[in-house]
Amino acid sequence: MAQGFSKKNQSTAETAYRFADFALYPRDRLLKRGTASILLETKAFDALLCLVRAAEHLVSKQELRQILWPDVHVSERNLTNLIVSLRKILGRDAIRTVSKHGYRFELPVSGEPGISRETHEKFVRARELTAQRSLKSMLLARDLYWTCLAENPNFAPAWAWLGRCCWFLDKFSEGTSAGPELAEAAFQRAFVLDPDLASAHQFYTLLQVDMGRADEAMTRLFRRLQYHPTEPESFSSLVQVLRFRGLLGESVSAHKRAVELDPAMATSVAHTYFLAGKYETAIEAYSGRAGYYLDVAAWAVLDDRRQATVLLRERLRKTQFSKLITALMTSLLAVLEGKKTDAARIMEEADTSREPEILLYFARHYCHLGLLDPSIRALEIAARSGFICAPETLKSDPWFGLLRKHKHFGSLLSTAHAFVEDARSAFATYADSSKFFAKSLSRPV
């Protein structure tokens, strides 16, 4: 059956990248507008092909120069002239200049070689649904990715986005067939097909950190950035990884770098701002997406319990979450309503083995209820599972106020400092190897 799919797909597969009324044929080294062929110089064609392959993503000046003039030193004017010549053909808005960094191809690509137009259209629609980040949209997207892969099993980006979708559904929904094993398999398939696929590296980070492998993720991303120093997806991934290692200032800096390179890039910086005690900023950064827990927790620490309670009740009533997310939200609701026994029971019964960051929020709940030993235990388990609570969070979070009077707080804080210093040392190893890291990722929150 798979062979049949493959033969059928090959017979209907595109041979060109399509955008606006243009078609770019890599094999024939040909650009057409409608039925008319457009003559491009060799370097101009290679530059356009590189930009189109990375459509909507930044291509650095360094990468373009390495592709176009691998063994020759040329001035930046040569590259600028090529881009100007391409804009004259494609339109001035087709290629965007990212100041000091590189260029981005802005025209939507509706087809690519090796993928049928129908499959590509499904993939584009699935990505749009994934970007909405609601349970309903993710379920629809997952089914579309599966359809794309049934039509073309070698479609690497579809495997990467399927892995992203499955991991989201495993965390936030109940009763789906998604799971860590399926997500892991999807990512590994994407890497086999395209080891350099940016989206696969970005999405795989989500699974790694939740499975307690933030150190592995940090090493992989820093190595990747040595070869792709202007890749916004890697900086977006570092936002979460650095937070898990307790490096809040560096996490925020990674976010700023990601959106500098790509203003549309989404990151998890809202959680970093929350841990840094910037609750209003966290709420602002969290807005515009499907709401779950974080903004509610921020309203609670800002003493607007009415707003927090209303939001929690409304979301729990409207949406069926996974057991873990339900436990996170209902335990906070019980805390806000003074139901100490209920809150403690909910947290004790929750399985946090695939989400160590949630243990930090449980620790806050326990402490706010005056249950200090369970709070410390939750933080210790989180650390062993890969999530390090930053010392500044322990020292400044109002909900950890009682914990700071506990006899073991000094030991807990010392351990956190040791973990963070180890992470900062590992960070420095890579920062020293790149003139960019040392400047860009060491700013305070």
C-alpha cells in the first residue's frame, strides 16, 4: 500500500516552487511567470532558490554568501545587487531585508517540488490550524498531517509538525491517541528525512524539556546556532530551555533575539516573565492565544482573585483538558476558594512525570496553603526531573513567602544556585565560542 501511495504521489508531484504567478523549477534552473520564461543569472537563480526554500524564514547574509561565493571573498554590495535584481522581477515586497542580518522571502509558497499541490495545500491549512493552538484546531490539524503523510510519507516538514501537534494534544487534551512515543517517532522520522530541518529542531525541544532532557536540548541548540547563528526558531526554543535551567535573564534575551529576527515568532517567554516576578508583563505576553493557566496564576498573585476564579471556572466549563492540566487548574481554583484538602489531594494524585515545570506551580500552591514540606518536595522532584527553579523566583515570589521561613529553605536555595551555576557554566562554554552569544544572551530580565 505504501508503495502504491508513493507511485501515485510521484505521478502528481509538483516539479516547481509556486508563488504568486511564478513557478521556480530547480531541476531545470528555470523561473517562469505564467507561460513566459524569465532569464536569471546563475547567482541570482541560486539566491532565489535559497530564499524560496526557506520561505517566510530568515536567510542570513553569511549563509547566502557561503552558497553563492563559497571560496571567494566578495563585498556586501554583490549580494545587495542580486537582491535588487530579484526584486525588480518579483516585486519590491517579495524579499524583505532584516536589518544587519539577512533576507526573508515574503510571498506565500503554494507548492514545492516532490509534493503534490493538493498535499501542500492540506499542509498549509494544517499549519494555520496549529498556529491557533486550540484543542479543536489541533485535532483537525493532526488529521490533516496524517493525510499529507499518507499521500507522501517522505514529507519531512509534515512529520515535524505532526510531532508538534501530537505533543500538544498529549499535554492539553483528554482521550486522544497522541502520546510521547508517537511524537518522538514523528520527530525522528523528520530528522532522518532532513537532519537540518529548522521546525523539527524547534518542536523537538518541547518534547525534550518536558521529558527532563533540557540539558540535551541546550547542547543541541547551541551547536546548531554555531552553524545557523540567525535562526529564530532556535532562539525561540532556547527561551524554554534556558528557563528550565534557571537562566531567566538569558531566556528573555533569547526571546528578544527570536522576535528581532522574526517578529511573528511565538515563544514561551510569558512563563519566564512570570518566574521573574513580572506578572503584568506575563499576562500581556500570554494574551492572544488560547488561555489555560498562566494568566490566571498571574491575576491570583496580583490579588485579583475574582478575575482569576471567573477565568478558571469559565475555561474548565468550556474545555475538556488533559488530566494534568485539569489538575493544575482545579488545584489553583481550590486554593483560591480556600479548599485546602481538595487542592492537596488533586496535586498528590496528578502525574507530573512528563511535565516538570508544573511541579513549580504545584509547589507555589502548596506553599500558599501553608503545606511547606510538600512544596519543598515538589521543587526537589522538579529539579531531579530537569526543571530548576531560579533562585530569584524562590527569593521574590509572594506565594513562596512562607517557604522562605522554613528551616530547609537555605539548603533549597543553595542547591538551586548550584544547579544554575552549572547551567551558566555550560552556557558560557558555547557563548565563548561565538562572539554573538556573549553579547546577546547575557542581559538581565
